[in-house]
Amino acid sequence: MDDLYRDYILDHYKRPHNFGEFDPHDLEALEHNPLCGDELGVHIRVKDGRIEDLRFHGHGCAISQASASIASEELKGMELSEVGELNADWMIELLGIPVSATRRKCALLNLKAVRGAVTGDNAWPS
Amino acid sequence: MPPVAESTLGVKADFPIFERRFAGRELIYLDSGATAQKPRVVIDAQAEHLRNHNANVHRGVYALAQEADAAYDEARRRVAAFVGGDPRTTIFTKNVTEAINLLAYSYGRANVGPGDAVLITQMEHHANLVPWQVLCHERGAELRYLEVDERGELSLEQLDAELARGDVKLVAFAHVSNVLGTINPVAEMTARARDAGAVSIVDGAQAVPQMPVDVAALGADFYGWTGHKAVGPTGIGVLHGSEALLERMEPFLTGGDMIASVDFQSVSWNELPYKFEAGTPPIAEAVGLAAAVGYLDKLGMERVRAHERSLTAYMLERLAEVPGLRVVGPPEAERRGGLASFTVEGIHPHDVAELVDRGGVCIRAGHHCAQPLMRCLGVGATARASVGVYNEASDIDALVHALQAGREIFEL
């Protein structure tokens, strides 16, 4: 079994959850990974201060696509204030694989986009 | 096996880094398009200079300073001679990026204005694109592009048509594309530019390390290349320029070393090439680069080109065995430099690079500093394997084996 490319990572990569776009949506963001030119966008519907539903779109590597897919399930129903508090460790832990320094941005691109859409702060999660 | 083994150079032992092991495995280095490994003679020449001959240049009267002066001047002579350049018009820069910024600043600002056009190509590295974009924005000029066709090549007809519009002041293009590998017809292009009254600028970063280059014969007004891709040190690039144009141009960076005399309110510039070398230059790097071109000269650039062509042909042949793999750029090895950019269906290029690293194989993945070209090709990124003088057919075999293993991990 490969350390990085575990079965569930490849599953999420090949069959991502909540992939696509939808209209109308309340919040959106589009982010790029300067390293590879990958892009990842999110559409979010908000109800009662929580993420009611979300979709992500774009293209990226297995790490970035799996991160977005796995996170999308956790993010549904989350309070917006809580989303603003999410950090890099949350994402890496959720991903459950050892992420090297060079692949860290791949793993964090989705969280950057989601936090940007919700809080307007599109800094890289730390 | 194809006749690859006979035509490869067999010089891996000249490069100490290949003595290293990574988790017990040999280093399979296929990223020479990014930077080349260094032969022992280059490492030793630079160390020897620092150990025994180090002093600043152009100032000291003592014996050691004269040694440093002599070493620096001799390095420039040897580097210029390697590509048929004149030492007086051979300027040391930091890299090609700085060389092109120098041209955009010192030539472009004075000669490109509103209503003028700068013509580049869709296959340019950001180094030969962003400086022109900035210049055109600043000066109210238009930036136009020669298109890349489905074979990864430019069209001389389009070049003629663009030049016929009469507004092109400057044409800039790569000798060899760092993504497609395409070898552009430099002499034909510079002749057309000259006939149309436009100045030509060639980015030779990928060409000088792997084929004979004679800057005089190529006819470009300016030709830039970089040391570290040509088995030399980082931190040193080379710009060859037309003497008449360089004489007319204002300096790029100002300060020490590039002046003839300074008083409190005025200054006069030093003679060529020093006018364009402000501050302490990369002295040890120049010495290292001279050793590098000496090494390449000894191998013989015709032989280096034959080696690269033969390995590239072998690489294209072997890559075709991998299901779902698509190579971009010219299909024939004769028409390309020693690299292949490719995509593998079902695996993102980043993952391709990560997967082959498990087999000890170093390749690059990403947009290769050519994002506009990536959009033309309809891909976000590619993986790129590029060869150097030290590579052997077995390195390509290792790449193909690692790609096959990667496809298995991805269950393709």
C-alpha cells in the first residue's frame, strides 16, 4: 500500500464528492496554486449562518482533489464562524496522509478557497 | 534496443552527484531543462578560484587582485568564444531573466512607444514574456504573439504577416522551447526581423547547453543564455549584443564598476561590457562557467547534440509504450531539443512526478513558467523529462518503468 496514494485518496480523486458548480449560490471563490497552475473554485449556499451545501470545481492533483472532496463532507452544516477558525492542521489531519512540504499547498488549496469565500481572507491557511 | 547506447556520451562518472544514493537507489536525473548537474571540473575550478585567487576585480593593484582580474577576463573570453561571441559585447548577468529585463529596460523603454508593437510567441517562458508585457503596458505599445501550431511549431508566414504590418519594433523568441522542445528557425526569423527594421532577441537558455550555437551566424541583435543549465554555476547568465545597439543604450543597473567617472551631479558610463555590469560581478561563477564551457567544448557540441537527439528519439519511442501518455511538441527528435513534456491520462502531472520519484527518477511537473502556452495546449500542467550530457538510455528505461508502476498504484 502506498503511503500517500491510499485507496480512499484515490477513490476521492476518481469519484470526488460534491464536485461541480451550482447556481444560485451565496458565496464563491476561485484560487490558484502558483506552483502548478491548478485551479479550484467553490460555490457555497448559506442558511441560518451555516454552510447548507457546497460544490467545488477546477482541476488538480490527487492530493488537492481528495482534500476538497473529503473536506466538503465535513463542511456541510458547519457554522460560518467555525469555518473561519479552520487551520492547516485540520485539513492535513482530515486528509490522513503524510504531506510533504512541496505538496502542502495542494492539500490546502481548497481550504484557502472555502475560507476566502466565507471570511474574505484568502491567505494560505497556517 | 535502438542504437542509443553507442551514441550516448558515457560521462556520468564526471559528475560527482551521481555517487549519491537516495534511499539506497541511484539518482536518475531527468530535469536538466531546469538545471544541469555539475562536472567535477566546474566544482573544482570554482573552489580553486575561491581558495587561491579570490579578490575583487577592476580595483586592486596588488598581485592577488591582478590574478582575479585575469581570471575574470579570461573567463569572459572563453565563454564568448564558446558561442562565437565578442568579449566586448558579452555581458555577464545573473541569468537570462535579468538579461531580458536589461533589454526591456535599456532598449525597450527608449525604443518602444505608443502605436508600436512587440512580437513574441505563445511558447515563451515567463522570462521572455512578462518583461515585454510590463514594457508594453508602460509604454502604451501592443504585445502580439506568434501562434504555436498543433505540431508545436511557429509559422514563418505568420511572422512575415506580423512584420508586414510595419509597427513591430522588437521580436523576441526562444531558440528552443522549454516545454515543447521545439527548435525554432532562429536565423530565418532574425533575418526577417532585420529586413523589417525590427530588433531580434533570442532566449537561448535551452539551446546553448545542448547544441552548437554560433551567435554571429544566428544573426540576432541580442542572444541570452544561462550558466547553470550549461553545466555551470547558478548566479551567472550571459547576454551577447550588437555593439552598435549596446553603445547607444543607457545602463540597466547603476552603481559601482559601470562608471567612467562620477562627480556629485553627473556621471559618465564605463566602456562595454562593463557599462552593463554594475557592482561586484559573479567572479567565481564566471570562472566556473568558463570551466563548464571548456568541458562542453572538449565533449564537442556536435557530439552533445547527437547524444541529445538520440536519447530524445529513444525517450519518445519508449514513452509511447505507456498507455494514455501523450507527448506535446514536435513528434520528431530532429526537430526538438532533449526533452519531452507529457500528460498521462488519469494521473495529474504532479502525481506523475511524485510517483516516478518513488523509483528515484527526478522529473518536473507544472506549468514550466509558461502558463499562457499551457492554456493553448489545453492542459493545466504537464510532466517534463529532460536529458543532459550524463544521461543514458537506462535512465529513460527507469522513467518508463516508474511510470508503469505509477499507473498500477493508480489502478489504471
